[in-house]
Amino acid sequence: MTQPTRRRGRPADRREAIYQELVHRIVQGHYPPMQQLPTLRDIASEFNASSRTVQAVFKDLAESGFTDPQGARGTFVHEDPPHLHRHLLIHDGTEQKNRFRTALLAEADKLNQAGWSIEIVHLPVDSQRSSLIQELSHRVERQQYAGIAFTSDIKELIHTPLYTTPSVPRVVLSPHMQTFSGPYQPDFKSSPLFNQTLHKLQQLGARRVGAFLHATKHKNITQLHKGLIAHQFETKNAWLHSIHHSMDWEAYAVMELLLSQPPSKRPDTLLIYDDHLTEMVTKGLHDFGSKLKPITVISHCNFPMKPKTHTPVIWFGYNANEILLRAFQLIEQERRQPSQQSRQIRLTPYFEDER
């Protein structure tokens, strides 16, 4: 157990030092959940502090969720102290609207309704952003969270306690997650989505395949083209499109052009790897292809959240609830048994009609 200093200092400094020492003892298990703390008089004597200072410390401990004051019975360590049960989920308000992050936040709300303790924080884009980051950093340094999950990698936080505090496990939410300390360095590997959809195409007997990807994935067009050809599917550059979700109307225009072609010059199956585009692709299929031979649509989504559609769709993707649960599982493993190396989890995408 850390030996407390007995040298008197400024009251605010003394208050913080005593608070940190008592929190350290709680976190290290010297005072486990539901155990009674020493009395105010004993703490004051141990730290050579005034009763007023120790009363303030006890108030801080209760407000932080570490203790449960029970009047004349004394003060006890809370049954569910924050360093064991409270998680911080940070969403960057500067990020563009994204269905994946929207699904994660919705599932976090559901977990809270089911009894979890997840503090969901939206970092604003206004002048309050800096002060909120400072406040969260202060709480993290005070051991008020079991771990931190980010909906995206936020570069400006790299040198803050939110990224650097070594005793607090953290992850960036993704189907391929890893714990990290300091700068986030994801271990990017090839996504299993492509192989999963290839297998599905073969099951469906598809012959001519087109696809829609997010604009940031335009470099994957060449890889996708080669992969489809290698697996004996017919495809053309004119059938493969990368479109930014803020310009999803382009997907509608592309469908008009595709469906104006004769059957042998248009795909019989469409892959949609960005579910922001699904509504407009299916609307185009409905408006311009209702009298044509049906085209099979296979679309990614973030289960259980699905976009609006105008024609039948075969859904595939990852489950946002599972991503959250596995993230907190990673955090718990790291908290219980800290490791020098990152812990990793790679989830497997699935087709809704196969579950």
C-alpha cells in the first residue's frame, strides 16, 4: 500500500492527494466493493489532515461513485464502483453522419436501458469542446472509468490522458478491434466482407455483377474487379461505382443508365458495400426496372439498423450490439490482466437469411 505523505500543503492539494491515495487503494483492491472505509477520524490522523479536508475527500469519493455513505454506519466502497462498472463512450461531433456510428450509439442506449453504465459523450464542434476534453481527461486520471471506447480515432486526443493513461484500457470500435495505449495504430488486414459476398454470389448463381462502394474506397474498385473476374463472374468498369454518401442521388442516376441497357449489357446482381447508398440504388431499381427481369441486390448494413429500401434486399454485415459487447469484453480482459501487447478481436460478418 502506498505510504501517505504527512507533510501539510495547501488544502486543495492535500484534498486531491488524499483522494488519489484512497482511490488507489480501492482500485488495487485493498478496499474491495462493499467494505467499510476507515473512519473520518482515522483517515485524518493517518494523513495528518483536518477533518474538514477529509470530509471534502469523502464527498468527492461519493460523488465520483466510489463510495456509498450510510450515515451512522459509516462509509462503504460502492457495490459497483466506476473503475469496475462505468464505461466511457466518446463520439466525435466533427465526424460526418455515419450509419455505423449511429447504430453503435443506438445500441449503447439500449445497453444502458438494460442496466449497463455507459457514459455516452458527444464531443461538440463549438467552444465547449476543449473544456469537455479537459474534464473527461480529469475524470480518467481519477480512475472514474473501467475503460474507454471511441466511435472513431480522434487524432487531437493522442497526447491527452484519454489516450495515454496506462491503467485505463481503450478501444476504437470496429469489427476488427484492439486495445491500445498512446497513438492508435490499427492492424489493418483484408476485410472478410468480399470473400463472404463471393460465396453468396456463387450460391445465388449470379453471372454478371455490379457494385457500389463509398467514395473513400475507390481504390478498391480495381481489386474488386480483379476478384470478380478471377471467380468467373462477368463485370465491367461501368458497373462498378464509388460514390460519396452525401451525393447518394448519383446512385439513382447510375441505376437509370444501367437499366437502360439491354439485358446482356447490365448486371443481374448488385453488391452495395455502403448502406448509405442502398435506398437510392433500390429506388432507381424500382423506378426504372420494375418491368425488367429482377436484379438481385445484396447490401451491407449495420445490424440491427437497416436503411429504407424500395425493393427486396439480401442483407449482410456486422451487428453493432455484438461490436459493443466484444469491445467491453476486451476492456475487461485488459483491466483484469494488463498485457504488454494489444488484445485483438476480429468479428465475422454474416448474412441475415443465414441466421
